[in-house]
Amino acid sequence: MKKPLLLALLAAAVLPGAARAQWSLGMRLGYAHAAGNAVKGSPMSDGVKSQVPVQLEGAYRILPHLDVGAYGAYGVAQVGSLCQGSCSASVLRLGVQAAWRFAEVKRFTPWAGAGAGYEWSRYKTSEGGDTLEVTLHGLELLQLQGGADWKLGERFTVGPFASLAFGRYSKLDVKSPLGDSNGGTPSKTAHAWLTFGVRGTCSL
């Protein structure tokens, strides 16, 4: 009988505020600039040089200051110098993340976090009736992020954020008039996305 009681007391000490744990939903809108190489000898700026991502996320507060959750982001991308004819590009990202909220400072609550996931970058060009579509995808190895939330009410916050994500494409899919190729392995090099924007959250 003593063991369950001891475990309960330990949980109460380690997880203060567990009874106040809650879900939250968030949305981000920003501008992201690409750096590094898509593949060896090919800078990101040649193909997909920037994007305007919209991110949806959900989190669960497991400690009074710690949220953990998942995210999904889709960005309309701006193409680079490789574009010939009519071009378009997009970036899709899915992953998990955690954030620590610091003490409130003049109605703003600073926070910092980290995450990791998977990324798909698609580039499509059409010329003379022919279409070429290239998709690079691989792990988003580490995403560092931070910002500050301004409380609008009991449930809503809004504020600026910035993030720096490091990734590496490991697969290459090609669709062309000459045939399709899936699962090719490009020369692995690192790239990064530097993002600035605004985040809004709603506690459920």
C-alpha cells in the first residue's frame, strides 16, 4: 500500500500543475529565406530561394511552463535562377516540437523551443508543353525557435516569432516527359530555413 502512495507523491512533486494541463491550437504566418545547398553544387537559391509558410500546430501542456506537440506547414515558394518558362514551387513540413514558456514581462510571455521533422520541397517548370517536376525530401534535423506571446484574453495570444531549421534532403523524385524516377539519392548537403513571422494561439 505504501508504494502507490509514494509514486503519487513523487508524481505530484515532479509534475506540479498537472491538473492544469491543457490543449492549445496555434497558427503561424511568416517569411522564410533559404540558405545552404539543396544538393552538392546546387544552392537552394537556384531553385527554391524563399517561401511564405502557413503553419498549423497543436500542443499539450505537460508542465506549467512546458508544451509539447506537433506541427504541419505548407509554404508557397519563390523560385530562383533555374526557372525557365513557367515555374512554381512549394514546401511541406511535418514534425514534432516542444516549447518552454518563461515568466511574463510587461504582458509578454517569452518562449523558446526546438523541434524536428520531415520536409518535402517541390519545384515544377513548364515550357513548350513539357513539364518537369522535381521533389526533394528528407529530415528536418533540428529546428530552433523563439518568440513572445501577448495575451489578448483568457484563451488567446498573439506575438512575433523567429525560427532556424536545419535539414538534409536524402531522396529525389523526378517526373519528366522522358519518364519518372523515384527514390534517387542526391549528394547529401545541409540547408537551412530562417523564418520570421507572427504566431497566434488558442487554449482549449
